Amino acid sequence: MDFLCEIVQALVALAALCLIVVLVIAHVTAKMVNLTRHEKEKHFLTATGEKELFPSLHDPHSRELSVVIPAYNEELRMPVMLEETMEYLENRQKEQPSFTYEVIVVDDGSKDKTTEVAMRYTREYGADKVRVLTLVKNRGKGGAVRMGTLSSRGKLILMADADGATKFSDLDKVEAGLHDLDPKPENMAISCGSRAHLEQDSVAQRSTFRTFLMYGFHFLVWFFCVRGVKDTQCGFKLFTREAALKTFSSLHVERWAFDVELLYIAQCCKIPIAEVAVNWTEIEGSKLIPFWSWLQMGIDLIFIRLRYITGAWKLQSPQKTD
């Protein structure tokens, strides 16, 4: 009996030691919010090739909607998405002349012709409607979305994936979900597109291993970070300008798990969040590597919570980028 007690005590001590080690690692390896940008990232090119300075999210809005599209090596998939996006936005502007918009394509250090492809739309529609932000080096999807958001002019800001997996006209649904949120403290609110209603169909098409990874990830999200949002990873999210400023100013994670930290920050700040079902189609060419990407996201989720608990990360007051 004494032997069993000693084993239990040893296991408890080992578990406590492991927890302390993980907490120390999480704290020591925590990176601070990096809002600095290279000199080349402060400007965009007009249709005639002239340089102009990007505005700041701190400035008052001058457009009804900004669409931020992160793109890494997307020269092949992006044109279909941009054609659908521009058709929707142009038709909406014809029906509602007071509606104004901009599209910001953020080339996240691509090695292909992503910037050149996006610039075709600047030349076709003008830089007042389509702008290209080319990052000097790859930051990750979260970093690309943040840089585009901080350069936007919209009263509302939509992040949308370059693969066009979500039908762009579902903006109407997501926008309605945002407007239905009441009250909006300091006009802050977020509306998330969701694929949760498609989960059973996707389970039927996935392998047992990938289904296990999916449910494991959902559990970690719920346990460590975000509750009440079934699909945190859909790349179709709409922010009020005030909510975007509050959340992106505190964002640390720049890779795949950035959506979770964004929503974690939002819930910490009592920002209301709507979740709206959208049409979604699997598009070939995903940059996610199933096992390693899910593993990295799982580690990020655990570290997000631990770093806020230990004080390594704190919610930041919005500040201008350099």
C-alpha cells in the first residue's frame, strides 16, 4: 500500500514538474505583437504604377466595406475568387450607388505570380477599388490578414480566403448576422461564417484519422480558448472597424491558429460574436498539411491560453504601425 502511495506521489510530482516546464517554455518562447512593416509594405501601386501610401485602420472609415484577401502562391486559384468577388461588389454598387468598397489582396511573400495576377484587377478596376499589399517575407495567414486589415478603409472589414471556398454572395448572410447583434459595445461586433452545418457530410468523406484530428482540435479550442463558436476556422469573417482594431492590435499568432486567438481576444473583451451558416466547397490546392498543420495548431492553442495566463501576452491598446 505504501508502495502504491509512493508511486502516486511520484506521478503527481512528475505531472506538476511537467506543467511547470510547459508554463516556463510557453512564457519564455512567447513573441510580442509585431506591428512593424518594411518600407516597401507601406505603399501600394496605382494602375499607372505610381506609389501611394496605405491608410491606417486608426483613420476614420471612408468606405462601406473592405475585403482583405490573404494570398500565398495563389496565382492559379485566386482569379476565380476575384472574378466572383468583383462581380458581386460591382452589382451591389449598381443597385446601391451609395455603397463603396475596396479589395486588398495581401501577397504573403509568394514565390509565384500572385502579385502580378492581383495587379491585373488594379489596372481593370482602379487602385481605389483594388489594392495589392506585397509582403517582403512570408508572415503566415494571420500576419497577412492583420497587415491588410491595418491598411483598410472600410466601416466593415471582411476577411475572405483566396481559394473562393466560401460563396462570396454569402456576405449578405454574414452581414445580416452582424447587424442582428445587439447591443454592440463601442460598436464592436464580429460575424463568423460557419461550416458547422456541413460537419456530418464531411465526416462521411474523411478518413477515421482525419475525423479524429478534427474532433480533437475542436475539443482543444473549446477547452482552452473559445466557447460558443462551433467553427472557428472558416476564413470568412466580418468585423466592425472598431472590433478589427481591438482584436488585430493584440494578435500574436500569425499562422493557422490565428482565428482562435482573434476570437479568444474578442470574448475576453466582451465583443459579441455571431455564427452564420455559409455555403462552402472543398477547393484543391490547400496549403494545410493534415497531420503537421493540425499538430502545430494544437500546440498553438495550448500556448495561447498559457501565455495569457502567465502574463507573457496581454491585451494591447490599439497603436499605429510603424
